[in-house]
Amino acid sequence: MIASTAKRTRKRRNGMLRDGIRRWLSGGKRRKRPMRSLFTITAAFIGSVSAAQAQVGLNTYADAKGFIDVQKLTCAQLAGTFQEDADFLGVWYSGWYNGLAKKHAINMPRAKEGIHQVIVHCKANPTKRVIQAIDFVLKEEKKGR
């Protein structure tokens, strides 16, 4: 008997909490479907943000044979790609630079942070080439040591 009373009390409290949240979402008015309007507003906001920053795949910057000239790639192009493409390209650049330096190992946390710093720098300086941004980030890193 006590367990069923406690269960009813819990259900009543949960219902009151749910009704209170619904009222708050609807601006104090009782509405049947406040979540529908919240969903519509959220979808419209997300749509406007993604329309303002349309992302493209890396293959957009490839030549007829499918190659990307990584020395001519600009920061605006890197910043305009999908995040996973920017990360992929960052890892490629990291390997390229490590190969030039005759290094044959990768420090994953350091590489991820470096890629992030390059992308941030590129977003702030869209007219630079990516290799210029990498050079800037590497020099800043050496200053900090």
C-alpha cells in the first residue's frame, strides 16, 4: 500500500514538473505542443548557421586528375572544408613536415593541438596559404618552449 502511494506521488510530481517546463517553454501559456515550436525554432537557427557557412569537400579543390596542390591551398579553402577533411589534411601536412625533418614518429596529442592551432589561425587569416599558417604556428610553438 505504501509503495503504491509513493509511486502515485512520484508520478504526480513528475507530471507537475513536466507541465511546469511546458508552461515555461510556451511563455506561461498552456499549449498542447510547445516542443514542436521549440523544434521549429531550433531547426531554423541551425539551417541559417549552416547556410551562412556552407562547407565543401576537399575534392572541390582537386585538379582533373584528383590531385590537390597543397602548397597553393589557402586558409579560406581549408576553413571552408568539412571538419574531418580539415583534420585529414592537417595529418597529411604533419606527415609531410615530419618526413622533411627525417622524423619517423608522431606525438598524437601534440599533432592534434597543432592541427587545431593551424585551423584557428586559418579562420583568422583566410588570405594566407596553409603552409604559411603552419609556418606561423610552428614558429609560435618554438617561441613558447
